[in-house]
Amino acid sequence: MKILKKYAKLLVNYCVEIENGDNLYISSTTLAEPLIKEIYREAVIKGANVEINMGFAEKTRIFYQNASGEQLNHISPFYKMAMSEFDAFINIMAPFNLNEDSNVDVEKVNKHKKAVSPVLKTYFERTAVRDLKRNTCLYPTQASAQKAGMSLEEYEDFVFNACKLYDIDPMESWKKVGEFQQRIVDFLNKHTNFIYRGNDFEISFNTKGRKWINSDGKTNMPSGEVYTSPVENSVNGVVRFSYPGIYMGHEVEGVTLWVKDGYIEKWEALRGKDFLDNIFSIKGARRFGEAAIGTNKNINRITKNILFDEKMGGSIHMAIGQSYLQCGGKNESSIHWDMITDMKNGGEIYADGEIVYKNGEFLI
């Protein structure tokens, strides 16, 4: 497909900027083979050495259902090497069934996450300075389309449009996004005290010594957001997330968090609170690792896929758990869960007491 060739060229040449001699690691499932084939072709043309890991249906569920003891502590030697030594990493989401992991043993999951945490630490350290050029993207599958409430054809159109693949030159389009967002981060980086305010919530945080970053497609495709890691003990107030949150195959709705001096003291959810209880038992999960603002107006509806939903124009999101080192964040956790709320109807953002955003639009 011509569109997949454009997708591959964007990923290889813009998103991870492959150079001659780079070692590229691609991770996905067998469903993404058509896209992987085109990425492989483009990367080899550019002179890269390419290694590919392709999962299969129910692989994770089978593992957690049957693994025990030291198996849960095992880390793939190749994955460990790729995260510590390779030059580039493309992770392609291409699920068979988005609910296949929803009934796995949470204690087993937590044990395995703890074992993998040193590798994740290396990953975060290297991506923070772009020593590891990484990009997370998506290949449309029936499972994702069903979750989004669309036919596969509709969903493909949605995904490709969000990635600007229908534009004559997608790379140039993303460069323009970068220029627009750079003006925003330059402004935000001159301020330190921020408030997110909605009709029924208000939460504040400080970014002294931290950095707002322009996410313009280099680390996620699609992208379209500006983000930071707030000072860990500076977050105060109440925040309500109007959109459903999906994590590890579990869906929660109507999440409200009460925060004092950066620590989440209380939480409620209209649905999925038991899962939320388990998440907040994990080290570092009761502090925030990210505060962000979505800008991608081609993403105009919730699809229950965080890669897209968090970029939605007219929304903000905050992530519990792991901070971004490139922002100056210090919170460490095996969790990084983005939760999103709509700002288009009465939402406001204040920077050092000045209103800078209203009803989903910047005023700067």
C-alpha cells in the first residue's frame, strides 16, 4: 500500500532519524507485518541493521497464566541488549485483542514489572538524551477499531489522518507542528506556577527547575502535545478525568484524585476502582510524572488508545508514576499512566496567575 510506504518513510527518516550504520530494533505483533516490511525496506536502504521482534495472539496472557518463580524475574537478554546498546527503537502497537490481559494475575504482573524496572530505567535514561532514538506508533487492527467504535476502514482513515499521512509531505507537516508548539513551550518555560481548572476541579503544580517539551512526532506518532514533569511535592488540589482511562487491558471511568503536596491521598472511580487500588499499591504510582496539553486537532474523539487520546486537541492529561528525565523529573515507578480530561467546555490554564488557555485554545 502506498500509504504504508509513506508511513514507513516518516517513521524511519523523521521519527527516529535513521543513519547509516544504526542498529534498529522493531517490536510489534505479526499483524503489523505489512508496515514492518516497509520500515525494514526503508531502514535497510538508509544503511541500518534491523532486528525484529514479533509477538503473537495471547502471548502475554499465556505467560502470566503459566509462569512462576524465576520465570517472572526473567528478562529477555536480547531486549536488555537492545535497550542498552541499539541506536533506535520503533514500537508498533498492533493488538489482536485489547482485553486478553485483563484477567491476568496482577501480583504476577507487578513482580515481572519490578524485575524489568532496571531495563526500563536504562530506557528512560537513554531516551531522555536521545541516545536511543525511539518512537511508538500504531498499525490499525480490528481490535483497535472495535475498541474505538469504528469499522476497520474508518479507523485506518482516522489513524492515517492523525499521522498526517494524507498530506503531500508528512515530514514537512510535522515540522510545522514542531514550530507551532515550540512557541508554546518557549512561553511556558518562562513560568513556574500552573493551574489546570475545570468546571468541577482545580489542581496546581510548580515547574521550577523543570522543562516543558515539544512533542512533535519524534517520540510518538501521531503526536501533538507539550508536556513537563511537575516538581514532585508541588501538586495540590483535586483533578477529575472526564475520559475513560485504559491501562494493562483494564478500563476505568470517572477517576477523581485528591492530592496534597504531590501525594495522592484519596481516589475514586465510577468504574474500575479495584484495579486503581492495585495500581496505587505500586511504588511511585501515587505521585505525578507528567502534566501535559494535547494539541492535535485531527484527533477529535476518544478511541480508548492513549497514544491518540492524550494528544487530542482541547484536552489536558496528567500521568501517575514515572517522570520524564528529559523534563527534570525525579519520580521513579514501573507505572506511567496518562489520564485525560476535556477542556473545551470551560477549561482554563493559568501560568503565574495569568490565564493562558481557555476552552481548549491557547490565548498566547
